[in-house]
Amino acid sequence: MTFQPVVPANGIVGWRFLQRTYDAQLQSFSSSSVNERETKYFLDNISKVQTAEDLVSDRRLLQVALGAFGLDGDINNRFFIQKILSDGTTAGDALSNRLADKRYREFSKAFGLGPGEIRKTGLITFMEEVAQDNVVSQFEIAVGESDETMRISLYAQRSLTDLASQDNSVDTKWFDLMGQPPLRSMMETALGLPSSFGQVDIDRQLEVFKDRLSRLTGSDDLAQFTDEAAIAKLTDTYQARSQIKQLQSTISPGQTALILLRA
């Protein structure tokens, strides 16, 4: 039986508990028979993959490969994923380079199955990282079954740091963030933006995102999130606002105001 993560409460209280118990819970989850079996199958067979078609033809391999990048929902989109892999990432018109969601580019890059690329499926160290990332991602999904905000917060702890540390311009980092649904969702909530915000012109979205973050943290540069304390503050804000939204859907405005005053 797969270990089910424990999330005893929502909001900041639940998030603090999950942080304290994360290592132990992840280890228990990783050690479950299902996860150990799928990881072993992946590592035993991924070196046989020579082409994009080879990878998409083996559903068990593809499940781990996609899972490592949070792209589990594409498991049945074989032709789309094969195109992502076979195009690679070196050409400007490669499919993964034209998509807003940059996880597809990282996915394609991880296996090196495109034109002129070094195939990485035979490099055990790289594939071990993919297998471990899949376990972490599956753990986050399991956590999300109890509380979706916890899943997004866990995803942000690793992905936001990576994005922040990239050697790109301020605006490029923002566009990359907007192209990652979990990070975008977190930032919209933390900054008090409505779910319809994504319908606004993209350049206007950038302006508003930068302005709201600057008001919250004193800077509009996502590079600040290379600092764990900055991510912690953003995550706490996200959890608090998420909890308030949940409260507002179940209790009266007066009760919500009283809770906030007591807090």
C-alpha cells in the first residue's frame, strides 16, 4: 500500500506541520512497494531508450518521465509528447520553446532525444535524478489530495528557487513564472489577484504582478527568491490568503473579520 501523507490542518498551521515532518513523510512515501517498484523499472529500462518513440511507447517509463516534471496529465497525449522530445530544445522553433509552460522544455532537455543533442537516457546519474524527482512530485500530488494549497507550496519551494537563480532578465523570469500553472496560481493568490486575471493582456499582467510583489516585499525582482526566508514569507502569505478565501466561502463576512482581528 502506498503511504498517504498526513496533513492534519489547512492554512499556516498545516503547512508548519508538513514542513516539520516532510523528510520523514517523504522517506516513508518513497519506500512504499509501489514507488520502489516503479523507480526500479525506470532505472532498469530507461537506458534502452534511443528515440522519442521508444520512450512514449513504454507507458511505465513515460509515467515516471512525465511525473518528474509535473506533467502527469499528458500521459495519454503520446503524439504531442513525442513531438516535444523529438524536436529537442536547441532549435528556436522547437515545440517546447514555443510553449508558455516551460516545464515541457525542461522535460525535453532532460532526455536529450532531439537533433544534435547528447542522449541522456544512458547516463545513470541523470536518470536517477529524474526518478527521484518523480517520487517527490508524486508525494506532492498525494499531499494535494488532502489540500491543494499544500501541494502548490511544496512545488514552489523547489521550483521558485530554480527560476529565481536563472541568469535571465527580471521580465523573462516573470514570463517563465506565468508559464508555470502552479507558480502562477500561488503568486496570484499571494498577491490578492482574482482567478480571471489571466484574461488580461500579458504585458499588463506583468506590470500588475511586479507592482503587487514590490508592495509586498519591496522588490519586483524574482531573484529575491533565491533566499529561503523570502520564499517562506511568500508561502505564508499564500497560505493565509488561501485560508481566508476558504473561510469566506463558508462563513459570513462578519465572522471572517472577527477571525482576522483575533489573529
